[in-house]
Amino acid sequence: MLKQYCTGGIDKIQGVGRCGGIGELVCLHWCQSLRVILMGLLVTSNILHVFTGLGFFAALTAALAAINLAMCYPDLRPDTKAMTGLLFGFAAATFLVTGAPLMAWVEGLIEMVGIIGFIIVCRFLALPLRISRYDRFLREIFLARKPNPSTLYRLSMLATYALGTFVIFGSLPIIYNILDGICEWGKKSKQLIGTAMTRGYASLLLWAPASVMVVTSLKVTGATWFGIAPVGFGVSLAMLALGLVMRPFRDRGSFQDAPLVSLRAEGCSSGHRDRTGGSQWGDSRGGSSEGGDGRTGDNGVGGSSISLCIAFAALVVIFVAFQSFTTMGPIYTMTVIAIPFSVAWIAITSGIKELRRVFIPSLADSLGASSAQSALLISVGLATRALDETGLSTWLSRTVSYLMPRLGMVGVIFCIAAAILFLGMMGIYPLFSIVAIGKGLAAARGGLAMAAPGAALSVIPAETLALSLILGGSVSYIVCPITATTLVISSFFDVSPLEAGIRWNTAYAWAYVSLGAVFIYVLGRLL
């Protein structure tokens, strides 16, 4: 049964069947199934290592990660393959030159496995929305009054932000499919809605508990989600306001040659095109879907705004409770609660029969869809561990020690965020920059202590450091041309990743980190 639902398995198997013969068909069939099983074992082994602390599980996790990297690398997209190979080559060369022990390889291989498991289970949070037809409720909001460019820009940004609070990356294909059912696209209208969606998404990443950006920054700095959430939420609202102010086109006449809204029909909500294809989740060539056969439930409970709000509130309450009464970090908290929460939601809104139909296919699809992305993340972990052998931490500490008395706290926050953004524009994957810079700066418990010559000891609190990393990383995700966000938006609107990322959002990105640094400092002093 798992074979049928592996990422890209059906399309690839059909292609091989046409071109290569039955032997190749069977081989690919089993290869896809093996990847699904391997991902499940990798995540399970890492969780056992975290909760037991046994060295055996650490070694097993490292071995499974190495096997996964070797199996997935040949099937990566060209840009992702290049980045993965570059990071792995840097790590291997550094370990060999410095004579690092075998344990350094083990630590590097398991560095990001917790993030991989987090990504896998969080995909399930989008499943209840899809099978319960909440998209109908959202489409009614967009069609509540005659849409115009200004209205759709604001609604697209706010809906992406609100929905993404729960399903994070899943908000992009959901909002796009809703708009694709009611709009005709032109060159300028693509940019208007594309920037609205990505800017709402970037703002969301500043505080959402299910954001990989947040949990990674908390992991490398030692900060807590409770410590950054109030300030992060406040800054995210400011960034939403910035996005509304920096709307790409203000003159309605700009759309005369290619109108943004040409309503196909009020009834198009049930027949809009689904162009998410395989790009919404994975980095493999074949792509993936969320699982299942696309049929959806249609009961009265599933699509109501009340049940949607209750679900959002319940997830936040459960997450906060786990953070308050357990010692688990945000990564493992969400890993533990995501699948049970989604299962309960599906059972309540769509029934046990629907749950049985979609659970196993969705589990297999989520594991398979994450296999390609996991290869990149494993190489990120190796490269960041290799940086520990190069003395980067010492260099970064001295650099910030020099800058702190001259630029002040706001200047340092801006420099950290700007460095991540600049590297992202150069094609460096944001998570790598966050881990590398964050580990280099988080040199002392509770923050980075910096002594300037002739000045009193000053400190960057861990929460401020984490927010600085999140600030730069969140906007890098919509600018960097190799991130899943940029690739998905470019595929939706049929533009290049460079146009969807750098051309559409560069001015906004630099305004984002500049204004965000000020808000982090001010709100950090007030809250």
C-alpha cells in the first residue's frame, strides 16, 4: 500500500513503464517504498535518541541519515542538488583537513534530523483543511463583494498570514487555488498577488510555533518560544502593515491591459484549476501532493468559520500546555502533537471512515515528500558542524564585539538580519545561514557577552539574538531563489525563481530588516 503513495511514484512509474520496461518499473517501485520506510526509521530513531540519550540511537540515526543522503541525492532538483553537494563537499573537506574525529561526522549527520521530523508531521496540519473543504469558506470571503486589485492584494496577504498560522507552508497552495478559480492572470496581476502571498507568509514566520525558522533559531540560541512570541507577533503585525504600504501597483490603470479580476463565474469555486501539482511540498523532480485522491468531505461542520477558529485555538492551547508542563523544546512538542491533533480533527469534522481513507496514504506521502528536502537539511547539518572546526564562533564574537559599541543594539540586530538576507540573495539556503551565524554568536548561556575596550560589558539576550536570526531568515525565504517558497510561487505564476524572489521582493526585504530591527529593539524594551 505504501508503494502506491510514495512521492512522485505514480508519475515516475508510468514514465518508466513507457520507456524502460518492467524491470526498471519494479526497481523504481521498490526504491520509492524504501525511501518512505527509511524516513520513518530515521525520524523514529532520532526521537528515541532525544528521549533516551543512548549512544546506540545516535549512531543509528547518523547511519540512517547517511543512507538517506546517498539515496536521495541523485533525484534532487538541479539547484537543490548543487547546494547539497556544495555543503557536503565543504563539510567533508573541512573535517579531513582539520582531522575531526568520527564523532564530529555523527553530530553533523544528526544535527538537523529533528527539523526533518518536524517538517514531516507539520504537513499533516494541512490535511484537515483540504478534506473538510474550508477552502469554500475562504472563497466566499474573497467573493463577499466585488473584488478589485487593492482588495484582493490585502485579502491575499491577510489570508495567507491567518491560514499559515496553522498550516504554515500549506497556506500558499490553498490561497493560490482559491484565487486561481476566480481570477484571470496578467503580468502585473501575477506580481501583485504573488508579492501579497509571499509577504504575508514572511510576516507569519516571525513567530508561528510551527515555523521551521522559529524552532531552528530557538534551538541554536537556547531561547524559548514564550520569550520571543510576544515581540515576534508584534513585529509580524508591523511587517504586515509594511507590506500593505509597499503595494507594487497603486494605479488601477496599471491593470487596464491585463485586468486582475475577470470573474469566470460564481460557480467556479467547485471547478477551479489545481496547479499546485508536485511543487507544493517536495524538492524532488517528480514533486508530490498532500496525499489521498483529492476527494473531500462536504459536511456542515467541516467548512464553518466557527470550527476553524476552534481548531486554531485548540492547537495553540495544546502547544502552550506542552511547553509549560514539559521540558520538550518547540520542535519535539510540535512533532509529538501534530499527527494526533490532525487525526482528531479529521475524525470530528469528517468521520472515522474518511480518516481511514486518507491517513495511511497521507503518512506515506508526507514521508516520501520530505525525503528530498531531508538530503539538503542533512548536508546543512554537516556543514554547520564543520564550521565549529574553523573558528567561526571566535571570529563572529570578535566582529560583533567591535560593532556593538559603535552601532548599538539596533545596528547589531540589523547587521545579523542583513547578513542572512544578503547570503540568501546570493543563493545560500537561509537555514544554513541561521544555524551557522546563530551557533557562532550564541557563545554564552543566555546570550552573547561582548566586552568592548574601555566599555562596560554588554549583552545580546538570547531572545534578541533569536529574533534577529528569524528576522533575516523569514524574509530570505521569499527572496532566495532556491527555497521551496520561491520555487512554488514561481511555478504558480509561471515566472522564474529570480523574478519571483529577488525582483518582486528586494526593496520590501531591505525595508523589512531595517524596520524590523527597530521594532525588535523597541518592543523588546517594552514587553
